[in-house]
Amino acid sequence: MKSNVKQSKRAAFTIVELLTVMSIIVILIGLLVPALNQVKRYAYGVKQMAQLKSIDTAIELFNSEFDGYPDSSATGPDGAAYCGAMKLCEAVMGQDLMGFHQDSIFRADGTDGLKPLYPDVNSAPVAYQNSLSMRRGPYLPPENANAYRLQDLYANPGPFAPRHFVLCDVFRRVTHRATGKKVGMPILYYKANTANTNHNVANPNDEQNIYNYRDNQALLMLGKPWDQGGTASTPHRLAVENGKQGVRFYMNTKNEKVTTASRPYRADTYILISAGWDGEYGTPDDICNFEWKYRELP
């Protein structure tokens, strides 16, 4: 009997042994978690590139039907705030996600200057049906478009009409104000002005620049949606950095492979920008439809 008791005591772990094993487990978890985060970020990056490819296809379908890429200027013909991100969504989905109206001139009020092009189905059912017959697209499947209204992202959408849709990226950083679910940041869209020839990093306001940083500047100035609960939101670095507006945009879109002149990537088409993992535009993890190069400001 004594022999059995003694043998049982020898089989037990000591406190020192338990603490040692627990310490090893904690160390392994500490090593594993960053690696898993890197894998997760990589997977999201691949998913984001796939989304940009889908948007590329949608824009090219629009281009083939209307013989030109969608406008991206900061305002509509009526002068109302209606930026590149919103015009991108209208072009590939329509203002109500039911297709782009072929008479649209990208006005924020959804009219051609005289009549509504995207009437409400409940208040004007006949006009709505007539409108549908004039639509093209949607060029993206609605269930995969990641289209959300500004009012669902921002507590204060600034100069923009809250009802307008934008296409959001796959990085879920924003709490949807209606559902409480996490959604992505708007995809920024800039159309190249092929009549121009400059990419002036030193002078973002050069009227001969191929791309105009102001196309989405008002949206970038809203800051990050999760910061809007404070007294003021900090603009994204792509908008303002070290007191300089637009410089980051021109630095990071400059094509380093062209050495004979200052030229942007995709000088004859358009640029798409996702805010990336951190939800901040103008940082190294941004994902674009070209090879994003982050460079420190001089």
C-alpha cells in the first residue's frame, strides 16, 4: 500500500513544472498571434485586389457603352458637392443601385437638370418603371458591390447629401450606423484628364496636372468615421499632411519607372484607392489598382 501511494505522488506535476509549461504556452501564443495577423492581413489584401479587379471590369463595361470613363470631379454640373467616389458608384450601380441612367450628367440631385432620372418607386411608380427602361447595368452584382449610403458611415457627411452611395473596400473598420455591423471605407476614384501633361508634386494646384487631388478632397477631409464622435475629425493624410494639401497624393501616385518626366501611374485611365487595413488613406498599407509607393514627405 505504501508503495502505491509513493508511486502516485511521484507521477504528479510540481508547481514549477506547471508554471514552466504555462510560460512556454504563453510565449508560443505571443509568437503565433502576430503571424496569424500577418496571414489575415495578407488574405484581406488579396481579397481587396480582387475587388478592385471587379471594379476595373465594371468601369471598362461602362467605358465600352458610353465611350468614356465616368467623371470624377469634386462637384456636379450644378456645383453641388458630388465627388469621385460617389460618381464611381453611380456609374457602375446607379444612384439607387438599379443601374446607371443613360441621360445622367452626374448631378448630385439625380436629375438631368430638368427631370429626375432616379425617381422613387413608391412616390412615382410609373416614372420609376420608365426610368428602368433607360438604365444600363448594374455592372457589379448588387450583393457583392459593398455599396453603402454616406449616412450609414458618417455621423456628419459634411457637404454631401447623406443618401448618396459609395463603394466600400473589404477592410471592415466602420460601424454601420443602422445595423451595427462593420463595413469598409469608400473606394476613391480619380479620372485622368488626358488633355493635360503634368504631375506636379511641388504644385498640387497646377491646372495642367493629369489627376486632380481635389476630386475626393472633401470626402478625405471628413476624417475617419469612428473619430466623428469627437469635437473635430482629423483629415486623412492623403488630404493634408504637415499642412500641405494634395502633396501626398502626387508623391504616392508618381510613376518611378518614367525617368524622363514626372508622370503618374495610369496616366490615360483612372486611379482607385482603398484605405487598407488601417482605414487611413495615405499610409503604406493603402491598396490601389497600381503599385502604390509610399514615400515620406520632404
